[in-house]
Amino acid sequence: MANYQKINASGNERVELHDRIGLTGAEISVNFMPAGGCVPFVHAHKQNEEIYIILEGRGSMILDGETVPLEKNDFLRVSPAARRQIFAAADSDLRYVCIQVKENSLEGYTAADGIM
Amino acid sequence: MANYQKINASGNERVELHDRIGLTGAEISVNFMPAGGCVPFVHAHKQNEEIYIILEGRGSMILDGETVPLEKNDFLRVSPAARRQIFAAADSDLRYVCIQVKENSLEGYTAADGIM
């Protein structure tokens, strides 16, 4: 496999990156939701921790029945079993990244994994 | 552990999220680099795939000697062994996220890992 792969995901179409840039340790999607929109179902995961990054706009997530507000530059970790549903605000589009990684899969990182 | 944790990382200080939001499958850092700046060393990794997300601005990465331009909304996967160094453009600040995940750690994802 190439030592790197790159894509630009600036449009409003959902883009799933796993196969597009050859990811092996994560799936990453880039998502746009118009004001008032939502993912039309509640879901959880078997193995995967999710991390949401809010790129633009405002919205909220209902997480096991609790409403968590979301705004630009928020980084949100969600445990696999949590039941979740994401919403754009009534008056704001929402652009976000969703990262799936296998829970407890990371071993060393940064200085412990780096080679200078 | 709580079923979720959230942080807002909108400033120009580097923020490492692993311990801040209880990540177990990734380390994620949020980084700001002023125009003309760079990470002052070349590095590679033992086990970890990295994914860079460009949030704002322009820059470049030298990857095994090849210069790869970077701009807002770019998503770049870098293999563990690749020798890398990131730079802000001379005339543009660079704001980016760096995600470390263990190469080949992801098993099922999206429909294969989701529970409705």
C-alpha cells in the first residue's frame, strides 16, 4: 500500500473514508446535516468507540436519553453501548466528522510509539 | 467510565485528547501552527497509522521526501513507517487534527458493528 493517501472532503455529500484512503485502524465519515435534520434512528455499537468532531454549526446528541449540546470545535467520545442519535439545530446546519475505532485497541502512542 | 465525554478545543494551544475525554482506541491531538512554522523534527511510528484532518489554513507535509500540499478539508492517511514532517504555509496559519490508531486494529464497522 502507498505510504499515504489523501482526499479533500469539502462538499455536503457524506464521504466514508475507509476504502477511499486505505484506513486500517479506523473508519471516518464526513457528514453534513441541514438545519432541522437528524439521523433518523438511534444506534449503538458492538465493539467500536466513536469520536465526533464538530466542524461547523450547532446541534445536539441524545445519548442514553440525555441531551448533549454540540458546537464547532467540540470533540465527543461515545462508548460502544451508548444509544445515540445526532441532530442539527433548528436554525443551524451541522458539519461533523465521525470516527470509529475499536475500543481498547490503542497500545502505545505519541512518544511511546514514535520514532525520531 | 461515563458513556460519553466532551471537550471544546477552539483555542490555539495544542490539546491531547486521550486522557481528557477517555479515549481507548485512538489518541487525537488538536494543533495550531502559525504561518511559516513547522514541527521541528521528522518522525515515524512503530505501530500507529496517523490520519491528519486540516481544519483551517494551508500547509504541506514532507512524506518520505515527497512534498504533499495540504488545505482545509483534506484528510490524509500516513502509514506507520513513513517519515513525515508537517509545515504551515509561509502565508497561512494551519489548524489540524492528528489521529493515531493502531494499524490493522479495526474489525467490523458501520453496518457490521452497528446495533439498531
